[in-house]
Amino acid sequence: MKEKVAANFNTAKADAILEKAAVDTEISEQTNVLVLCAGGGTSGLLANALTKAAKEYGVPVTATAGSYGAHREILPEYQLVILAPQVASNYDDIKQETDALGIKLAKTEGAQYIKLTRDGQGALDFVKQQF
């Protein structure tokens, strides 16, 4: 009996610690995400996964695919820019642009990007983590 009480206490204590440490990552207002790649095709995979998952889970996220270089005129419409692996090397250059506009910027790596395109909930979690 003592072990059961102690186990319940430890579980409750651990849950309380995790709850205090948790960062509020819920997206409560409309968030527009721009996914950039070299030509717009690869970015479409992640943008579609994000938009579909957002609709499914009722999260106010809309994602658009674009190609690096053609993004400058539309950049102010977005709160987050995600770089696909093939343009991640441009991170420092676009960081200056996004910082000036108060836009979050994230880059991805190969296997990570592929996983995000196949896991809508994971893609949404990735977006939440950026805020």
C-alpha cells in the first residue's frame, strides 16, 4: 500500500513539475506560414501537410509554398517562414529580412523535413515550437 501511495505521489509530483515547465505552445490566432524551397514543389508538400492538419485539428494555421528569391514581396503577409533543406543555407540572408519584419524563421534538415511532410500533427507541433 505504501508503495502505491508513494508511486502516485511521485507521479503527481512529476506531472506538476512538467506542467510548470511546459511552455504555452497553442496557436490561438491566425498564423500564416510560408514554406520556401528552391522551386516551390518541395515546399508544397509541407505546406499542404500543414494546411490539412490545421483544418483537421481546428488550428488557425494556413501554409503557402513558395520559392526562395520570389518571396520578398509577399514576406510581410506571414508570421513564420520555414526553409526546406535545399535553401537552408540561405538562413543568414533571409534572417535579416525576417528579423526586420518581426517574422519567425526556421530551417529544416533532410530527414526532419520528410518526416514533417508525412506527419501533419508533427508539422503543427513544429510550427508551435517556433513561437
